[in-house]
Amino acid sequence: MVEEAPVLRLPRGLRLCEVCGGVRGRTLDDRLSVCLCQGVRCNWCGTVRRRPISDYYDPGDEIWVHVPWFGLMAHRCPAPAESRTGEHFTMLPEDEGFMAYSASMTRLTLLSMGFEHGDES
């Protein structure tokens, strides 16, 4: 008997990326899922990591995951020390709307911390 592959169920508005296979897109309730194609590439070894201060949908566990600002600190580059020259990371192009979404999440965070608009000192 042949087992059927499980059906992948994504929230409406999300889709699988044709390039990396990750989940990307925006849901009806305005949540943005960022795939690896919008991540950060190590210029020394080529490893691509998820973009800091972003979210992505994990279809295996059917949960949303947040990537914290310090997420890149976990990268341990295997490139030899002598080849490590120039900038360490390159931000890959953002999907349409990512920067606006990121800015709105930053504003919400600042407001939740008690900062008023324009008073981020």
C-alpha cells in the first residue's frame, strides 16, 4: 500500500516560494511570511540565514516563528580566516511591502514600550 503525502495547508495569502521552497506572502490578517530568498547571505561562505526582525510561517508545525534582531549572531562561518575580507553579510532584496511591514512592527513595539511617535530617545 502506498502512503499518501500529507496535504500542505497554508493560511490564505501564503504560498510556497518557487526558488527556495519556503513559505512567503501576506495573510488576510496582514501577517507577512518572509522566505530565505529575502534573507541575509554570508559573503564569506555563501550561507543564507533568515532576515533579522522578520517572521515566517512553519507549515510543518503550523506556527508563526519570529526571527529576533540578534538572529545573525548564531552564524558560525566555516570559511578560513584568511578568506574573510570585506563586509560579512549582504541583505538580499526584500519582497514588496517588507520594509513597510517592518517599520509598522517597530512602531508597535516602541508604542508597547511606552514611547510616543517621534520620541525614541
